[in-house]
Amino acid sequence: MEKWPIGVFTSVDAGLGVKLEVAHELGIPTIQLHAPHQASRTKENAQQFLSRLRELGIELTCVFGGFEGESYANIPTVACTVGLVPRETRAARLAEMKEIADFARVLGCDAVGLHLGFVPHDASDPLYQETVDVTRDLCNHCAALGQALHLETGQETADALIEFIMNVECQNLFINFDPANMILYGTGEPIAALERVGQYVRSVHCKDGKWAKHPGEEWGQEVPLGEGDVGMENYLRTLDKIGYHGPLTIEREIPQEPERQKAEIGHAVKLLTELKAKIG
Ligand code: MG
């Protein structure tokens, strides 16, 4: 693979990713995929999707799981609805994540990702150890399929994330670094965080955001790439510094209106292409 192929977060029938056709029209060579709903995750659909990817010459680099009932309405709601942390939904979601990993395997994809949820900050909280255990269980399932598990950044500080990964003690547990999430959740300055977690970064999102007035209490604002507080040139230079040469996957959480998506994603592709040429 060339250094830093451009990518985009796509969706077949769920989430806010762009459609595969948009990626193709923009000449984007790699995608991450928001896992389709359970009814669509058949072997037949996977094989159809795979042949469509081959036709378009697009490489799938990571499949992200998401769950019914998750809400990003505000930060406290994230804590009680997102990922594998909430107890009430954990067993069902673990089973579903394993199915998603199996689906990704059929797609020939060796990485699956997710928002784990708000890992408690206090390691002596019983919920912390439970989250370590469920993550290990999922990692073991992925390892048997020859896959890595990528944790989306945002809800934890860089130090908390490293400590968590060390506690899980699995060789296939890595990070999908999202610089905007650090700003949106108010969990740390993204460039410093990236340097800190660098050795664990195996995939990234190119997304931008502006700090909230009271970071950590309220959301920052997600904005088009290059218009926020991440600093895209510095971001790419830091990715270079930590030795990350994998896909630059654009993520933009806007509704699926093809024209708007094409315009905004097209603008992001142009920005990243210019920066790639500049930084190499
Ligand atoms: Mg992201």
C-alpha cells in the first residue's frame, strides 16, 4: 500500500457514513465500514459487497461495530448508552460484536473497531475490571480470526487509554485515533495525545472539531476538515513522526445527502492530498 492512502468512513444501511458510490466517484482507494444491521449481515451480502469493492478497486481497512440504543445526545448519555461498558446490554452487544468480527472476516478484513464506551476513570471501580474482561473476551475472538481490535479514541485521556490496553494484556488490541474526538469530549489536546499513544495507533480518522466553552461537560462542535482546532498539517506531521503510514480515513458525521457529502468529502480529500504532497 502507498503511504497514507486516503480513506472514508462508509455505511451500507446504518450510521452517518458516506455511501460507497460517493467514495468511488471521489476516487478514494480505501474505506472503513460501519457494520450493517444484523439482518443485512449475511454471508451472501458480505460476498456481494466484497465483489462490489473489487469492481470499484476499493480496499476495506476496518469494520466498525455500533449498537441499537446508543445515543450521543450529550456526554452523560454516552456514558450510559454507548459500547460495552453499560451492564444491561453488555452480553448481547459482546455477542453482536463477535458476529460483526465474523462478518468482517468474510469481507477479508483484518481489523474491527468500536467505541468501547466510557471506561470508568477509577481502576478500582468494579465496572473497570468488567470492561477489561469483556474487551479481552472480544480480543480473543478477533485473534482467532486473525484480526486486531481498534478502540476509537475520545472518551478517555491518552494515559487512561494506555493503562487500559496494558490491563487487557492482548497483543491484538490497538487504537483508532480520532483527533476531533479528543476535542469534542474534552479529553486532551489531540497532538500531544497522539504522540503519547503513538505505538498503539493502527488506524486513524481525519475529522476536525472546535473546543467547547466547558470541555468535558458539553460537546465541542464537529466541523469540516481544516476548519477546526486539530490543525491538520500538524496532525499529519505527527502521524509521520510516530511512523503511521496507513490510511487517512475521513470521517464526517453529516446526514446522508449525497450532494452535500460529495462536496464536503471532496474538499477534505483535496486538503489531505495537498498536505500529503507537502509533507510526503
Ligand atoms: Mg471517529
